[in-house]
Amino acid sequence: MSLQANACADMTVSPKRLGFLVNPVAGLGGRVGLKGSDGSATVMEALARGAVPAASQRALAALTALAERELVILTAAGSMGEGACQAAGVEPQIVHRATTRQTSAGDTISTVQALIAAGVDLILFAGGDGTARDIASAVGRQVPLVGIPAGVKMYSGVFAVSPAHAGRLTRHFLTGVERGLCEAEILDVDEESVRQGRSATRLYGYALVPRDPAMQAAKFSATTNEEIALGALCRAAAKALEPGHLHIVGPGSTMQRLLSEAGLTGTLLGVDLVLDGELVASDVSEATILRHLEGRPAIIHVGVIGGTGCLFGRGNHPISPAVLQHVGRENIRVLATQSKLSSLERRELFVDTGNAELDRSLGGYIRVRTAPRVEMLLRVREF
């Protein structure tokens, strides 16, 4: 072999190896009014209510945005990754096959262990906080992660703000456009505790993620000063609830406080319906909202998820594209304290409904009420 041939051989760069994983039941309980998809019983209940799996479609959107053919993609068989890869026109290497039709946390962990053993450079996964916990428990800080938001709860800092952003920043990272890493929190809320009226965001650990503005910040609980400001804001908003309108009140501590100030008891992680000062339906599904919308005007009330700036597409799935299109952008009311808005890295909001055309229509500036007689204009990012 010549010296020139040796030089060319030395310059050969091995293709990057991407670990890819889909939790096929992630987000299953969202639109049918459940609080997540943790546990086989919840999955069965979601399916019984007519839930349709959507995680694979969101994973496909990320792979489409990835658009990088010089990668070796390693994944699990079937709905845990292989199916989305094939739909994107990619033939992956299979590192794990589930032994049962309904996949489990054990399958997720086994897949991650196989991906680490195969020497992947990054793991791109579709799921929610529960999936992130399972993956982080196996990967530690050995390999960086990028989450495709596909669950109901996504409080952790390992998720990109949308599937498309997840694909693009993965491409940037693996092709050397962006190589910096930082630590991100793995957070989760115990779903059963929430169903019993108790809630606390718990820190489960840390993972490495690309340092990129397309990664969302983690959401932590409010401070005491935040609670005082929140009380004043919600008391004023409760007094302003228009009679004769169906009020669709989203999940979260801000919306629960709004209902409390109106003398009503809502659900922390559910969507509630109020009409003329009465709670007419609690913890509703998309179908229930659409049924109550018939023949009457409506207003949607939502808070801003701290750290991320998300309005729709994180935890409030019953307020679906169909509901949003029916009610209209002009009838959306946003509440958030100044300190919560100050926690947003870019001082912007975003939506990720799964409907790209709707997301674009929700873009632009929107009024956010921050105090009894104070409003701010914040931009809603268009993806």
C-alpha cells in the first residue's frame, strides 16, 4: 500500500452512531383525560377510552427533521423504534426485541444498555418524564440524551421544545456544528399521588444534553413569593370570568389556584369546565370538551409552564387542535406571574400541538396577564 493510500485510510471517519428509542405508549392518556401513561393499568384504561398512540408519529417527525443519511441508527424492534425508522426510509440496526406485545420499562432499560454497549454517540428518544427516568437510570452520564416530547408530562430538561427541534439539534450535535454539553435535570410527578390531590415535582437525577437553546428548561415548584403573587393574579382573574361562556380551564398550579379563587375545586393535572360559576365537568377528555362546546361561546384559560414557556402540548392534551380551532386564538387567556416569565431563558412562549398549521396560526404576540391590572405581550414562537 502506498503512503498516499495510508494517508487516505487514516483520514477515513467512521459514521456517527445514533441510538434511537420510542416508548410506543407515551402520551397515550393525554387526550382521553388521564394524567400520563405510567403503568400497564393506565395504558389499558387509555386504550379502553379510545386513545390512539401518537409517539411513533412524533418520533417520525424528529427523524424527518434529522435528515442525516451519514448515520448508523441503532434501535429496538417494532414499535420501539424500527417502525418509525422504516417510515423515514432508514434501515436501522436492531439491538433489542421485546418479548411481549406491550413493552415495558424493562424493555427500555435493556435497549439503552444495548445501545451503550454498541458505542452510540447520542440517544434520541420519544417519550415523557417516565421514559426519561428509565433511560437516565441506565445511561447515567455515559451518553448524552435528546428527548422528543411525546408524553403527557414533560417537566425534565432533557427534551427539545418540539420533535422537529429534536431532530435538527441531534443533527447539529452529531455533525459537529454544536459539540457542547451541559447537565439537565430529570424530573417527574407521581401520577397516582396527583390523582389523590397531592403533587410534588421530584428530582430524580441528571443527564447530559447538548447545550442548545432548542432544549427546554426544567420545571420546578413555585417559591413562597411566587405563591403570593399568584394568589393576587388569580383572584382578579376569577372575578373576571364572563357569565354565559364555557370556561375551559387547563391543568397546573396556576389554573388550580384560579378555580380555588372562584370557590371551585379543580384537578391539578386535569382540564375542568366552568359555566356561570359552576364546575360543570371535571378532569375531562377532548370528547367531553367538544360536547360541551356545542352551541355556546367559550374561553380557554391556561398557565405558562415554568422554565419551558409552553402553552399547549405539555400536559393539557384534552385542549386538542380540534378544541383550539373551535374556540379560536382570540379567546385564549394566559395567566403567569412576572417571576415565572423571568425564568424563561428566551422570554418567549411556544406551542407544540402536533398540528403544524395550527401551531403557525397560534404564533405571534399574545397577551399574558401577570398581575391584577397588568398585562405583557409575549411572542409565541413559530416552528
